[in-house]
Amino acid sequence: MRVIALCALAACGSSSSTKTKTDIKPTLDLASASDGDIAHLISDAAGADILDAESYVDAFSAGSDPCPAATVSGTTITFMGGCTTMAGLAITGSATVENPIEDSRVAFDPTAPTAYTFDQLALAADVPVTYDGTLTYTNGMNDYTADLTATTGSETLRSNLFYTCGPSQGGCVLANSGIELVGSGGVLASGMVTGSQEMFTLKGTDTLTVTVTEGATPCTAWTISDSSRAATCP
């Protein structure tokens, strides 16, 4: 899953001791959630929506399309929508990156944080997406803090995640985090990601325990406390 990209980018270096805690409350009844909602919660625990939003903006930096328009001020670059790309993708809203990693117009400082701000950044793709919130990498790109609301089609999820990575931890640790299915409820999120496996605990009014095995035949297994619902691997 996508959070492994964080471990690769960070090279799993030293970990930060700074901790922050989500304000999302454990109100979601997971046993009543659809399989699709459960899959989305699991992928968001791995940072899928956050990393998708980041990838879109990094592609703006690496590309030559005049849409979205880019403005550079010091170490910050702002991308402004209200236009259509040469490929026909309509973009509205904006995104700002301080100390961008992949933009040749700004010198990257590996000792400084890299911060993304998404202000109702919307892409009119086959399935429209809108991103609003923040993502900040710190500690030499080893850790990230995110509070991002992503609307994909008709579904809106808020991901408030705190990841730290380091060899002493054996990978990337998710703690003090939360994910909210807006309009339905939230879960507290914790877990561990290595190069071959991801383990998450998502706690609403009940508890979803997840193990994702990577490799040639990836598989996601999960159980819900006090429920017969489960997904198993062969």
C-alpha cells in the first residue's frame, strides 16, 4: 500500500519524539459499515488520500503545463487553478508547497520541513476529487503530520494522521491518529508499517483489526470485534 512510499522516501532514518493527538472521536459503528467504506478506511490509514493529493501537486511541479499557474515566492510555490490542462483536466482551488522536493524553481533544503497546503484543490477527473487541508514532512522527511479532507465522488473522508519512521521502530509507526467518514462517524487509528506488512487497529464503537501482506500476491485480512464479519487471506 501507498504508505510504504513514505518509508522509502524517508530511508527510515531517525525518528522524532514530537507527538500530536487527533481530535476525531471514535463514533463509527464498523460492523454496520459497508465493505467499500472499510476498504477506504484501511487505505486511508496507510495515507492513500494524502499521498494521492501530494502526487498531484508534485506532478504540477515536475510538468510543463501552464495549468495550474505557478507563482514562486522565496522557498514557496503556489499553484492556482481556475483553468484546464492541455490534457483536458479542469482544476479549481489552489495548493501551496513550502520547501518543495521536486520543483527546480526552488532549492530544496533537506533540513527544513516540507509543507503542503490544499485549499479546495479540485480536479474534475472521471471521478472528481477535492482536497482541503495540510501535510507536513519533518525530521529529514522521516515523519509526517496530515489533516486532510478528501472528497472522492460522493464520499468525504478526513484523515488526521501522525506517522514517525525509524530503524529503532522497525518501520513507520502510526499513533494518536484518526479517520472520519464525514456524515457517518470516526475511528481512532494506530498501527505499524514495514516493507512487507501493514498492521492497523481502527477503533470506533467497535474495533477493526487489519493485516495487509505485501508481495507478489497482496492480501488484506481483517476482523471486527463482537462481529462475524471478516476478510481472510488464502
